[in-house]
Amino acid sequence: MARATATRIDLKRRFRELYAASAGHVQLVEVPRLRFLMVDGIGDPNMHGFQSAVQTLYNLAYTVKFGLKKAKSTEFPVMALEGLWSTNPQGGFDVMSREEWRWTLMIMQPDVVTPEVVATAADEIRRKGKPLGDFRLEEFQEGLSAQILHVGPYSTEPSTIARVWDFMKENNYLPNGRHHEVYLGDPRRAAPSKLRTILRQPVRRA
């Protein structure tokens, strides 16, 4: 009898244009409805709550991944950490008011990851005594968005964000959602000067 083989899914390849932004110019992309594990919080990302949220997401993402692989159901790489940022409920983002930052951290999941799959993973994490905060599995759609790649430390992002807003002004666009960052670099391993972050802003015609 032939052994069952797992279905292989590569979300980064499937949505290549969303994860391959240029540092040389702002580009427009259409972001479809996607599925994410999400954790919400408020405050400076240097505080403990932010790091706990990151740990919760990665614990879940890897437990889900290896659970499906062990079941010989599906194999897929864990996607990049992403973040939605604002400083008020309406979605505005003041980069200087760190203590007021409202953030939603998230990691994209393939459609095979259902609430039942996530619940099983969460139970396993709890049985092992690993940290697990509040989280949710939710679909999210941004639609038309302007994005650019920022290379360098997070502290120098404001000048790159300004390029996105200049592009919006020149092309008659208005913001249509929260500031979005995709962390292609790992600050635990890469030098700050080599970090790569996609900066994205959902837009609509003025």
C-alpha cells in the first residue's frame, strides 16, 4: 500500500508580490482575504506584553505546522511575523507616541488551518506548560495597498513611511486602514542595518 503524502503549501510563493516589495519605489498591490493567527495589544513594543504576544504566536504557528505534518496532512513553512499599527480606534498612526501604539501581531495561515486545528494546538501547548496568551484565528482583507521595502533598523522607518505618504498624495490616494508591517528580518539574528521590513498602507481613491 502506498504511503500517504502530505500536501505541500507555499504561501510565500503563492502571494509573491505581497512579500517581495522593492526598496527603490512604492508599488500598489491588491491584498486578498487571508487567514491569520492574531494577538492584540497596546503600548511600547519594548515592553513585556509585546514579547509575550510574539511568543504566543510562534508557539501556536509551529505547533499547528508540526501537528499537521505529523498527521501527514499538510506541510507548509511558517510565515513571517506581521503587525498592524495605530494610535487611535480610527486607524491613525503617530510613530512618535509609542506608549499609545495599538498593535495586532499576526502570522498568515493556509485555509487548512481551521479553528479546530488551532484549538488542538493550543491544548498541546498548555499540556506542555508553555506560555500561551489570548489569541484568535481570523480572516482579514486589506484590498488595494501601497507598499515599499525598508532596509535598516526600525527606528529609521519614519523616513520610508513618508515616501509612502508622498506617493499617496501625488497619486490622489487616502489611507484606508491601519499601517501594516511585514518583518522579513529577524532582529534576534540580523544586524539592525540589515533588517528588511515591508511597510504597507491600505489606500482608496480620494
